[in-house]
Amino acid sequence: MAKSTHSRYFSDSLDTTAQLLCVGARVLHDMTSSSEEPPVSFRDWVFVLRESPELQKTFTSDQHMIWLWESLRAAPDLRSFFGRLPSALNPWTSEDDIFDVFEPGERFVIGMTEAEVARLLKPPELIAEAERVCLKTQERLQMRPGKGHRLECCDCRSEVTIYVDKVLSLEREADIMRVEQDQVELGTGYVKVLVNSLNQAYTVASRRLEPQRRGHGGRTYGRLVHIGINKRTCLEDIRTCVESGSWPSLMVNENEE
């Protein structure tokens, strides 16, 4: 009896899966045939598919939708109908795609530790300690496909202000941070550095404030916090939004001048 029930459940699941493939493929074909600017996005296809009366509502979970989309875009006999489709989890179709994230003039703060980042994510009025590293972008911040199916920030010239207890000579400051002297400006209680990327911003800050560390890179996305009007957001969360195709997001407001 148990084996018979199992076989029947398998047959029903197989029929449902086949129906899911057929409905999803027909909806995708209709969309790609009528779209003037292919490829169709995963988000738009899911929205249309979930409204289809042919689709059983018990099979509309995110897991089902992702599996179905990836199956259809990889099917050898269907590629000529659908064209080159982006991954369900990645909004890009080419390694050359560029995503605009912020205009010039956006502000960030940098935390050297996870505890400091957690503190920097709080509203300014709740932050008791002074912010040690501040950054202002001078160019548009963009992202592009990198390694491991993740987006990476493109180079973005920025100004980093590092607040220190004691300002050293120009030569010594440049030597510690391993930059040219003309990239450094000294002030009362702070050092300003011109950098070419957000990665370099975190690296020079780490070299100046954490001289005991052996390595000074590799944690940029988890260490930078964007300062919006009413919200502070970790760069890693911003990257996730861009990767999922949900950028610009309401979770981050444009910065005030």
C-alpha cells in the first residue's frame, strides 16, 4: 500500500512539474515574442506567470520560479525561441554590463571591526563615539560582474578623511598608507587621502588605523556604510539589491547636498 501511494504521489508530482514547465515556457515565449527590448527579466516573467490561470497556485513559490526559469534558459532546444536570458539571481546578461548605483558626492563611513560597523549603522543621534573614517565619492559609483557570480564596485575616485590622535609628517603618513605624497592632505586631527576605489579607501584606512594587521583588504563591502537622509545601509546590502534587480531601492534614500 505504501509503495502504491508513493508511486501515485510521484506520478502526480511528475505531471505537475511537466505542466509547470509548459505553462512557464508558453508565458516566456509570449513575452519574448512581444518584447521590443529583450531579454525578458526574471522579475517581469514571474509577475506575469503568477497571474496565469493555468498555473496551480501551490507551485508559485520562489524556489519553484527560480528552478523553472533556470531550466528554461538552459534548455538547448528552446534557446532559439527565448534568446539569451539572464540568471534568475543575477540581473546581468554580459560580463560587460555596468550598473549605476550612486551619483558623485555620496557619503560613506568605514568601520574597522564588525562592532564598529554595527555602531555606525545606528542613527547618528544614537552614536556616542566619533566616526573615525569618512568618505565622499568624487565620481559616479558603478558596479559590474566580477568573480564568483557577484557584482563588484568599479573604480571610483574618492576622498577619505581619517581622524587620528596624532598627525605625522606628510612623508610618514604617505609611507604608512603606501600612497603618493600629493594624494595626502594634513589637517588638525585628521588626514585626507585621495583614492581611486572603495577598496583602496578601506585599505589605506586600515593601514593607518590598524598597523598591527598583516593584511589590510578583503572586507570592503561589509565595512562601508552609506549615509542616506533617513537610513544608513551597509554596502553589502546595497550590492545585494543591485544583484537582485531591485535597485534603486527604498531602503536607501538619496543623500542631501
